[in-house]
Amino acid sequence: MRETAKQAKRHVRGIFEKVKGSGIWWIRYCDASGKLRREKAGTKGMAITLYRKRKMEALEGRKLPERLRRRPVLFEELIEDALAYSKTHKRSYRDDLCRLGKVREWFGSRPAEAISPAEIEGRLATLKAGGLAPATLNRCRSLMSLCFGLGMTAGKVSGNPARLVKRHLEDNTRVRFLSQAEEAQLRAVIRERWPEHEPELDIALHTGIRRGGMYKLEWPDVDFEHRVLRERASKSGKTRYIPLNQPALEAFLALRRASGGEGRIFNIQKPRHWFEKAVAMAGISDFTWHDLRHTFGSRLAMAGVSLEVIRKLMGHGSITVTTRYAHLAPAFEQAAVDRLASFGQREGQERPDFQERSDTKIDTSHFAIQ
């Protein structure tokens, strides 16, 4: 009887452990309108203090803060909002759908306000350990930030924890291009197994157009008379015009003869089903479709074309991106530094002997302080 009395004395009405032994206490009370409510408090002492505070507020008829009255918003809802936005405003909707599927597995059933930056960082670290590239991790982080950002705009959440997660360092300096021997091997395989796709290889190699833009082309985008290709959905969102050389022009002519020249130029969206197999059969390693674009830029640089012209032809928004090809123009750079050998010489004047150094000393005696 004595032990039972002690237990009764320790029991405080209105507080309870939702999970016995967890040390996390909750309170249960009726608000000013008589509605039964539950609220997470923390330690037992905090729960007792919060319970007394809520009882006093109910007696005084005060309303609870807005955040306590509304239902918690699940992250699933923010994901749906982000996908709706992506479908309307972004060209990467299909990729976003795939990446947010993974994010949905992580946090979909969680209240959005309960997700912390540390949890997001931990999930990305797991993906990194699985071999995903830094660029892919940053896309996932950006998508989560988009979810929270749209949620803040809609008043569904009060913060964006994804913004506090550091971006992973990306190496965008990689330049992999086809050598002439590798191109010959690749063409031989394509001509034997997929001859109908060789024009696609020529267009990629001789225009530098991105894969996404290339496979959306329609016949009105090709101006055969002026030898110009129009890319309406470039990465920057602006329409750009690409000059066509003879190999690119002949590739489009071959495709027009085969298709009749109406509607979309290509009846596929991605070349993976044949290109990756062709690369493997040709014995070429570490090469992707995007590297055809690198081949375009690299060959221009090796031909001595200026970086500014390469930037325009490739549609780069900044010359900084184009400088990755600068080291591929050794002859061009050599010619530039060779000009220093004749610096300061008149025409026909012999280069002075380096042993005869010019006197560059200046008489500073008149600068002395009086």
C-alpha cells in the first residue's frame, strides 16, 4: 500500500510517455475551446511546466499559436508541389521525377518541419558512398531545397533545411574526346550494326549540340539554304543558331531522304540503346554521348579557333566554362609566347646577346631627404 501511494504521488495528471522508457514526455489537455490536444514536450520536468502553462492559457481563454492548431505538413505534399512546378517550368522533369522518388523513400512520410540538415546530409553521404557523382548529389540537394522553398512560399513550412547543407565539390574540368583512331573504330561498328544512326554521330560531332536539344529538333529547325541549325530549347532557355559545315549538312540531307522531311527529325529521345553498345563493341572506354560535344570543342581548340568563338559555337554562358579546352591549343599558345622573342626589336635587328645586360639602374640621389 505504501509503494502504491508513492507511485500515485509521483504521477502528474496530463503528462505521459508515449513510448515507455523513451524519456520523451507528452502532455494532454483541453484548450480554450474544449478541444482535446496532445503536444510533445521533452523531459518530464518540461512536460509539467508546459502542461501548467497550457492549462493557464485555457483558463484565460487565450488561443494557441497558429503552428499548434494546424496539422503537420508531410514532406510528401511538398514533393508533389515540386513535381507540379517542375513539369510546368523545367525541362528536367523526367530526371526530377526519378530523383525525387528516392527522396520520397527517405522523407515522404515525415513531417516536413521535423527534417533536419544533418539528416539530409547523412542521406547524401550514403549515396556518395554508393558511388554517385557529386553533381548528382547536388541535384538531389537542389530538388529538396526547391521542395522547401515552394513550401515556404505557400506558407506550409517556415524554413528550408536543405539550404544549410553544403554542396559537394564538382569536377567540371573533365575533357574526354575521340581520337581519330577511336572515331574510326566507332564508325566501323555503327556502319556494321546500326548504319541508320551514323548521321546522328556526324551531327553531334560537327555541331556540338547537346543531346537534349538534338533529339527535340524538327525539320523547320534546319535551314538548308543558309546552312544554319536552330536550337529552340537550349540550356539557357534561349534560341540559338548553329552554323552547319558540310558533314553536318550531308547528315541532315540523308535523314531527310529517309524520313520524308516532316515532323520530328528523330523518332527517339535518347540514343542509349545503340550508342553505348557501339562504344563497348569498339573497345572505347570511359566515353559517353556528352563527350561527343567535348570532341567538338576540343577539335576546334586544336585547330586554333579562339576560345571566344568556341564559346559562341558551344552556347556557353561564360568563357570560364570554355577555358577547359585552352590547353588543347599548344601550337596556338606557342605562337603567342614566341612573339616575346622579338619584343622591342626593330625589323632586321639582331637579337642582343643575353650576356650584355642592359643597365636599368636609376639615379635616386636627387630623391634624398634634405
